[in-house]
Amino acid sequence: MTLRVTNSLTGERERFEPADPESVLLYYCGLTTSDPAHLGHARGWVHVDVMHRWLEHLGYEVRHVENFTDVNEKIVARVGEAGDSEADVAESYISEIIADMRSLHLRRAEVYPRVSEHVPEIVDLVATLVEKGYAYEANGSVYFDVTAFDDYGKLSNQDVDELDAQGSDDERAEKRNPADFALWKAGGVDPAEITDHQHDGAAPAAEACRTADTWDSPWGEGRPGWHIECSAMSMTHLDETIDIHVGGQDLVFPHHENEIAQSEAATGEPFARYWLHVRLLDAADEEKMSSSLGNFETVAGAVDAYGPNAVRTFLLSTAYHNEAVYSQATMNEAIERWERLERGYERAVEACDSVDARTKVTDDDLRDAVETTHEHFTAGMNDDFNTRRALAALEALVSAVNTHVDGHDAYDYRGLRLAVETLEDFGGGIFGLALGDSGGGEVSVAEDLVELVLSVREQERDAGNYERADELRDELEALGVEVQDTDDGATFRFE
């Protein structure tokens, strides 16, 4: 069965055909690093992670890029609360986000580009749009002219003449059309832009805004607009046209609509062949889970309370294209589902490795269940990455294992071995569940080994053996482990 996906651009379920039959270019809109990551963010992460894993299972080489937005007014609003400057706040939250990603057994993206590292590419892209007549300068800012791009609104099905104004009051006053959007913003951050986003403990708005970064440009000192960043980073690390662009449903307009307009106006090529949108995760009060509403469960809190496997099971229990609800009841259900899978897997392993597993015992029902699981899991994943259907296939296999073990004194070794391998390949390899440590144990072991090396390094430093300590750090970095020394000791992250 061929993979089919629901393309938000056409509204149709379509056969997936990447430009290169051997590889997939995948871009995911990452977080604005102004708050702790919550389960709504994790929903997107985990589903994109499973998409990545399934595409590799189908034989594609996957180039997966996910950005960090580290230049934004909401980040400036956290100055004094989470850092002494915009850059400090962003670094603090990026560190937390990376830890959250690792705790959820996520495959690493090829790169995690940051806006602050790509300002030259952003400036070049804006200059191209100005040169081609799709953008114009006004008082040191640059705006995209939505009336100049004939296809504006094709993703969100919006009519340009009926659109509400985008941007602040000051921006609206200098734009040709109320729906035009900022590509480059003159100057720094206005205190009025951040006051509504500040929490207790934040620095005075004017003081916080003085820490905001600005850059030189052909139009004067300023900062990138929000939408232009993803176009620039995607084209820098992937290509002018990518295969899959994934993001939250709430980003369809204006963010993704604007990405399409500015990218296609600049290159004359389609920006993304398939647009996939992860539906919202609603809190129990039926409002979307969001940082601004304060009705969220952080990733760290959920993982601490329930464990990464129960959290992943909860998030995968609903397909990405369907809305999901987070509550204690739905979380408890996910915990039970994970524990059934874990117990079933462990029971299959124990029976398979027992003296009662025999060569000449055959259970056609068990072997048929394994074959059916392969068929149903594959059909579910190829049906627009329907993780709900795929998870049900694994649960059916666990039921077949339990029926076999309960009903026999001597076990079908081959049937049980196939069941174990199927649960490991699909539950571990595709869903990222740590069945027998097959889904994410390698991350935990790697982290433990790094901690051990850092402990030895600290002992060498205490003993005055600084040259040996530096050698240990260099050896870790050569292996892709970035070490940072802080007042509270050494920290690390995998590059």
C-alpha cells in the first residue's frame, strides 16, 4: 500500500511522491523560545518524529529540519524573569526544550537552525523580494505586498480584500494594504509590544527592550519579521522546494500563508509539495492548550509524572489530523494502554525464551495475528500516518500473545519470536516506545556515559590535571557532545 497524506494546500488525500524518489525533505515549524514546552508542542514533536521514522522505514533518506525562533518580542518580555537579555532568555529555554526532546525519545533533526544565526540569509531573501517588486520599504521597515502575489490566500482560502490588518498600529499606518506583513522591522522592540506578554518578575519593559538584538541591513538597523525566518532557514538547509512542511493547525494563517507567498515570490517555485497540519491539543476546558492561556501541562511535568512511554502513547492514541483532548481521564487511559503493551511484550519475551517454547509447536492463530498486525499497522501508517489505527494493531497482537500463552503448556517459539520482533520493530522502532529499551534506551545509555566522563573530567580538574580535563572535553566534542561549563557545573547536549 502506498503512503497517502492529507495535503492542507489542496484539501485532498493524495499519494505521497517526493521530488527525489529516494529522499524526503521535511521541515517542521519549531518553537518560539519564550516559555517552557507544553504537551501541545510535544504532540507536534512526537507525530513528526513518527513520520520521520515511518518514512525511513519505507526506505527514504529523511532530511529533517526544525527551527528555534530565538528572536521575538515574546522572548524580550521574559527578560528579568528567565535571563538578563533576549539572547539569554532564548538560550535558557532552548536548553530546556532540548532536554524535553531527549526525554521523549525523539530522533534528532538534521539541524536545529536559529533565527539569530540566519539574519544574513533573511536579509538576502528580503532584498530579493524588494528587487522583484513583491516588497517595499517604508521608514526603514520592509513589507510584503500581498496584492502583488496572485495566489495569496491559497492555503487558508482567504480573500485578500476581506483580510484583517496584520501587525501593530504603527505598522498599519505605513503599509500600502492592511493585510501586508512585515519582512523587516526598523529599529528595536517597542516596550508597548511586550507589556501584555510580561509575567511577574520581568524587568521593566523599557529596560528589557534595550537588550533586544538588532542587525544592519540595506534599510537600516532592525530585526527580522516573524514569517520570513522559516522561509530563509528552510531554503538554507533543505532546498527552494521541500517535500513536507509540518506545523500546528493554528499556524495556517497567517504564518504558513505568508511563508508560501514570500518563498514562491522569491524563487518562482512551489515552496512545499505537501502541507501537513497537526490539530490542536485541547485542555479539559475545551480550549486549546497554549502558553498564553496558561492552561498547559509542561513536557517536563508530564514526563516526570507519567514517564515518556505513557506520554508518547497518549499523544499517538489520536492521529495527528484529529483533535485530541488532554485530561486526567485520557492520560489514565494512555497509561493503561502503555502498560498493556509493555506487559504483553515482556510476556512474549519470557515465553519465547522459556524452556516451554518448542520447535514443533505451531499456533496458526498467533502466526496469523503477527501477519495481520503487519498488514494493519502498515495500512494505518500509510493512511496519512494514522497512529491510532497502528496502535490498535499492536494491541491486537498483544491480545493474541496473551491468548497463546494462557491457552498452551508448550509454546510456538517461532510465532512468539515473530511477535517480539514485530513489537520491537513497530512499537519501538516506529512509535519510539522503550519496549525492552528498543525505542529510546540508547539515548539514556549515552547520557549516562557522558555523565560518567564528565565526572572523571571534574576529578581531573580538582586534582589540577587541567590538560587531561581539556583532552576529555575535546574527545567528547569530537563525538558530537557539546560541553558547557557553568557556575553549577558542566552541562552537555548532543549536537
